[in-house]
Amino acid sequence: MGRPKIHDDVCSLDWCDIAHFAGGLCRKHYARMQRGVDVHDRANERDYRKFNNKKHGELCSIDGCGRVMFGRGWCSLHYQRWKFHGDPEWEPVKNADKVCSVDGCDKFVSRRGYCQGHYMRWHRHGDPLAGGTLRAARVSGVRPCGKTRCPPAMKFRGHIHYLDNKDDYIEHAKSQPKEKKREYGQRWKEKNPAKVKWYARRRKQDLKNAAPSWVDWDEIERIYATCPPDHHVDHIVPLRGDGVCGLHVPWNLQHLPADENMSKGNTHD
């Protein structure tokens, strides 16, 4: 069935002068009739009921409130207060001049006598002091992205700080115990499997490119097999050194303690 044709005449209701839509009614009254409302009874008109309440003085029964009555003798505001708080004259508590009840916290009260941070801890853990030291509130800055903390900007600031204090970072890394270094390396490998795979592939290709066609592979395998514990097989002249590139041959290999080999890097004396 197609859409009803809109005629030039108006709605058949005496108090409505909106253009005709269907069934002798305008679009508004036709839709109300479809919902089961008796549109011919003007008492069902929402606009008329509001006008009639004003006309006959049916306003909110709360002293000092001049709003139109909505339900139970109250306006919409006082009706909602009664519905949610049980009292139409309930007033919200203003906490602008109150501070958090936790000792040492000078933030303004949000709920239940706590600031927002301590209230959320009480809500989650049952104790406003649970969860360690409360983090300082974030201060919104003027950023093009509109975020309080911009991840790219934070990453860039961290990189700049590293470049300005590179020696301190290196000394701090060297002073860490072996277990912590090993744990950090393992975590890095788990987070960057693609880089680990690429480094292994590049190392394998470097060894292949640095090995002459006449190299004695049996001797090289013997050197790797006889490497003592906590030692590495080191290239005396690095394969990818600064200004020099060694060969992957038996006389360029040596057993070196792991710490010494790691600190040596690609240098050559």
C-alpha cells in the first residue's frame, strides 16, 4: 500500500488547522489514533491539558514553584525527586565548600564524604585507602587531538629525555643484576616476535655472506660444540664492525666470557 496522499484541506478536528493527511485527520492526530488514543476528545490533547492546567491554576503544589503540574500534584522536577529520593522537596547536597574526609586529602567532596578518587576505591574495594597512593588528578592541556594525555606526544617526550640523558640510561642499564637483564630481554622478545625473527634471519645471512666457499665447516662446528658454559663464540674481528668486516672462519673465532662479549659489541682493537 502506498503512502496516503496529502489533501489541500485541513484536519477535521475543530481545534486543529494542520493540513489533512489521512482519515480526515492531520499527520499528528492520525498517528495518535493509530496508537489507540481518542483524538476526538480534546482532554487527551497534551498541549491542551498543559494549557488547561495553567488556565485553571493547576500548578505544582510545592510552595514557591510555579511550574505546571505533571503528576501527583507536582511538577516534573518535584515528581522526579519524589520518584528517586522519596521526597519531592529533596535538595541535592552542594559540596563546593567541603573537602574529602580522608586525612591529608584536600580535594573537594564528590560522594559519601570522599573525593572522586577515594570514593571509587571505597566503591571497588570497600576501603577508601585501598590500592596504594592516590594518583594526582590529571590536568587538561591544550592539545590538537583533544586528549588529556596524548600518546604520541608522551612517546616523543620520552625519546627526547632519553637522548638528553643517554649516558645515565646506559649506566643504569649496566648496573642492573643479570637476572633482571635476562628477564627484561625475555619480555622484550615476547613483545617483539617479528623483530626477533628478523634479527635471527639477518644474523644467519651475515654468517653466510662472511663465510668463504673454502671454509672448513667441521672445524667451525667443533669450536661451537666445545664452547664452555657462560661463554660465547666471539668473532675477533666483528662481522659488521665500524670500518672493518671480519670473516666467519675458524681463526677468527674465540671463546669469550658472556659479559665481556656483550660489553665488547662490534668494536675491534
